[in-house]
Amino acid sequence: MAAKGKTLASDSAASGKKSLSRSQKAGLQFPIGRIARFLRNRKYAQHIGTEATVFLAAVLEYLATEVLEIAGNVARDNKRLRIIPRHIQLTVRHDEELNTLLDDVTICSSGVIPKNHNNLLRIQNVC
Amino acid sequence: MAPKAAAGKKPAEKKPVEEKKAEGVPAEKKPKAGKKLPKDASGADKKKKKAKKSIETYKIYIFKVLKQVHPDIGISSKSMGIMNSFINDIFEKLAQEASRLARINKKPTITSREIQTAVRLVLPGELAKHAVSEGTKAVTKFTSS
């Protein structure tokens, strides 16, 4: 019995396998375990597949990457080292697909896109 | 010898006097309420201190992703709150759609297939295609490891 226990311990030590988190296995930064717990506890379905949580975490990470990359570029263009809500607003409203996704969303303390309606401009005589 | 002994005696004599004085000082001040209360309050706090309830957010993960994409750019706390709300919103949209798909098809399980279909329904155009490819890549890497 003791020998069995010893061999098991020696196997894990010999193989040198450190326990990896699911996020590390999938190569993601977002927490797969936490997303799995949210899906289970909030009663979306009776059962949740393991691959579903990995897929969902990957999609959320991709969307975060997309927004943060463009917002970072906007911040740099405005000579700032920190992303503020205005940069996120400019990011979302200038991108067609992100604007469609966040069409009904109001971002706090972000202002509006500069735009003058054509009818409010001076009449330009066309020769 | 005698003066040395006397010198040796003097500080020794002084010490008990000082101790008596030190004892006398708090003894005199004890009846005053000012010093007592903070001691008692701190003691009560130590006994009755409630553990702070932890709030789970995606903030540390958003920060990690930002450092991957732009290592030298920071993010304000309001912007971090906006990004956290954005992730929660998209999570709910996708989960609700996947739940509806599973229910319509009379399946009790949400699998990666339901999530993929939900992504195609919720996200517009190219965003959906890229998101599906990212998800598939992550699932392949996960199952192979």
C-alpha cells in the first residue's frame, strides 16, 4: 500500500507535470473556470459542455482585444498614455461593426462624434 | 570605588522612580475617557470585523489583454468599468441566445455548437467570422493539450 502511494507520488514528481489552469491550456487570458461557474449558476441550461466555456471565453477575449487595440491607437493619436472613456466612444462609433453591436449602448462621460448636419451649413451656390 | 558604586546606584535608583512616574501617568489619565475609547473600539473592531465581500470582475483579465496589445498604454478606472460592463453585456447576450437555441432544439445541453451559432447570430459580419475562428482555435488547443 505504501509502495503504491510512493509510486504515484514518484510518477507525478518524475513526469514534472505542473497543474495547468484551463485558461493556460487554451492559451487564453480570460478565466474559463469563472465563466463556466457563471454559466452553470445562472441556469442557462441543465448541462454546460466543457468546450462551450472555452469557446465563449475565447470570443470574449477576442472582442476585448479588438476594442482595446483600437482604443489604444486612438489614445496614442491624441498623445495620451492612458485610455479614457472618450477614446472608447471614438473607437466604437467610428467602427461600423462595433457600432452595430453597441448601437443601443450609452457610454458614460464620452461625448459625441463631431458632426454638422448638412442642412445646418451655409447654402453654397453651385455655379 | 565608592563614587563608582554611587554612580552605579544612581541610574538604578532613577529607573524605579521613572517606572513609578510612568505608571503614575497612565494611572492618572485612565479616568479620562479620551484614551480608553480608541483602545476599546479597536478591540471591538478586531472581534467584530466582518470579512469584506469580494466582487468578481473581469478587470485583471482586461488589463492583461491590454498589456499584450499595448504594453505602454494604461487605462483609467472609468474606462475599465466600461470595458467590464461591455464584457458582461456580451456574455449575457451570447448565453441567452445559446440558452434559447438549446431550448428550441429540445436539447438540455449548451455545447460549443450552440455558442458558435449564438456568436453568428449576435455579432455582425466580419466580427462573427473572426470570433468563430478564435473560438475554434482555442477549443482545438484545449482539447489537444
